[in-house]
Amino acid sequence: MDNFVLVKDPKYEGGYVAFTSVTDHTIVASGKTRKEVREKAKKFSPNPMVFFVPAKDLSFCF
């Protein structure tokens, strides 16, 4: 199984990031809480995609 990595920059580890859409992986907002990031990202998109970025070498399944 291949790994799929959305965010490679370690400065986002342990926090949340937002993209404007599922196809555009440009980070438009980041922060420690999902709510904070969603509010910031709404300036760029009415329905931003918010993701948790796990710490390095931490598996995150859902």
C-alpha cells in the first residue's frame, strides 16, 4: 500500500490545516484547533477542507 501525504512540512505536525478544496492542496490556514482553522479558512472558501496533521511516524486511521 502506497502512502498518501497531504502535508510534508513538519511545522504543521500536531495541528490542523485547511485547504480550499479536496483537489487544491494549498494550505490557506493552520492552527491548534479545528474551529480556529475553519474560521480562518472561511476567508478563502465557504466550505474549507480541514485536516489534522499527525506527528511524524504516527499512524492516523479513520
